[in-house]
Amino acid sequence: MIWDTDLPFIFYPFAGAILGLIIGSFIATLIVRWPEERSVMTGRSQCDSCGRQLRAMELIPVISHILQRGQCRSCAAPISRHHLSIELASGLIGGIALFVAPNIEGMTGALFGWLLLALAALDAEHHWLPDRLTALLAATGLLSALYVESPTIVDRLIGGLIGYFSLLLIAIIYRTVRGREGLGGGDPKMLGAIGFWLGWQSLPLILLGASLVGLSFVLLRKARGQRVGSDDLMPLGSLMAIAAFPLWLIHAGGGVILPG
């Protein structure tokens, strides 16, 4: 159901995309600074290389990056590759979410996608799923039940518990049998948080989708002649994020994969 306004339909995905670009700029900054224990919330934006404070015209998502050719105007240092790709991905998430569901459900779905994007990028780059971010993903998943009827709160709670404990059990068994860590400590928490959003019915599809995406990456690396070994680290959190958002889109768009 669309919001009861006189605005044309195209307004909603357009507004979602613009908001996504703005949020993407924050996510990109978070990905660069948080692992370095630098503040993300305080202080004015500055060049990561020379420390010069950036002007408003240098902070326009995507456009500033293109006009500056991906470089700082003062020191000519390259701007982190995260900024452009994360901003575009975040804008796409916001636009698609509000296109599929031009209502409060679409806004909650966009939030889901933006949190997944931040977690996926941190896991891919640093193999790190911060507890504060996964906790925020879990909390917003439960809170979204106040505005979105399906999945039900019971399905979400079951999904969170099964998601967390199933991967935790797998991690314990792997460590016992192989004598080394097979899963990071954040992976069970992230699957549990996703379960709070999508319900327990989605969990097998999340893991299947993550496995297929991971296999595709491995085959691509082999095709490029790159070494692939059993000791290579695979960012499971990133793979689950890639699988989770399309499932939300299918459900929000009227699919039958996630029964409520």
C-alpha cells in the first residue's frame, strides 16, 4: 500500500536513492575510520591523508568524487575506493527498497539494506563484524515488527534464536573436530540478527544463498588463475548480507518465499 499522498509514485524511489547516497557517504566514512579507532560521529569531515577540512562542495555524494577525479584537491592523494562504491550501493538500496514498497515497509527495508551494507563491507575488508552494529541490526529487526505485519514477531524471535545457535553449534563442532576456528564470533550473531528481520523460514535460504555466492567467488578466482586454499578466509557475514537483502525484496514485493 502506497502512502496516501498526491505525490507521483516515482518520487518514493527517487527520494530513497537520494537519501541512500547521503547515508552511503556516512557508511563509507565509518568503514574507513572505525577500524582505525578514529571518531566517525564527531569533528568535521577531513581528508584522510593531509587532514584538511573539507568544504561542503567536496562532500556531495558521487558528484564530488567525479569532479575531483577521486583525489584530494590539496594533496592529490587518492580518495578511498570505498566512498564511490559504497555511496552508489547505498543509493541503489534506498531506491530499490522504496520502489518495491513505497511505504513504511520500504523505509524499514532500506534501513535493513544499509546496515547489511556496512556489515558486509567491514567483514570483506577487515573480517570484522562489530557487536554494536550487529546488535543494532537485531534491535531494528524486532522494532520493525511494529510497522510491518510479516514476518510475525514470533517468527522473528524464533529466527533470531535459531540463526544464532545453529551457527554457534556449527562453530563449536568445527573447532572440536579440526582443532581451529572455522567461523568468526560475529557470524552467528549476524545470522541471528537477520533472523529477527526475515523470520526463521528464511534461514535455510540465507545459508544456501551465501554458499552459492561464496562458491561463485571461489570459481571466479580460480578462473583468474588465483590461488585458492583451505586456509583462505571467507567473509561469511558479507555473503549472508548479499543473500539477505534480495530475500527481503522478494517478500516485500509480494513473493511467497517468506511466509508470514
